[in-house]
Amino acid sequence: MSGDLDDVLRAIAEPRRRAILRLVATEELPAGRIAEHFDVTRSAVSQHLQVLKDAGLIIERRDGTRRIYRASEEALSELRNVVESLWQQSLMKARDTAEGVEGRAHDESAVG
């Protein structure tokens, strides 16, 4: 993963940062336009942007004095792979548990 997985998970644990990530997932936006979506100071939004940037989830580019942000497609893809892997493991565990319970019930009825 571009950033450390723990840093990435900590970054997206905060609801405003997830909202920021959703905003820049489909288009580049300057910091000021991002800040317009939140009822917090621009400084607070800048801090959230920095956390997302440090985690490798967003990319910043300069356009004169403006800072333009967009989501890192690579980082989001890697995060998706991690979540999908966890989901698959969970589904397999649930299947194994269900099959184990069904198997025991079937075995017990055959003995009786």
C-alpha cells in the first residue's frame, strides 16, 4: 500500500476525512472548494487534507498559489483489495462455521 495500512485506516476513521475523500474521488478540487462543504475552519480542513496526504490517500498539486487535491487511484485500489480480502476471509469463516454446524446436525440425525 502507498501509505502504511495503519495510517490509512486511522485517516479514514474520521468522518470528515472520508467525506473529503469522497469529494476528491471523482474530481480535482482546490482546498477552498473542499472547505466550502464543511462547517469547520479552513485550517481544520487543511489538517484533514494533510492527514490524508500523509497516508497516501490523496495527491496534491500546485496551480500557482492554489493547492489542488485528488484521490490517489492507486491507494484507493490497494485499500479496496485489503477490504475485499478481509471480506472474503469473513465469508469463508462464516461458510465453514455454517457447514460445520450443518454437518454435525446431519451426522447426529444419521446416528439416531
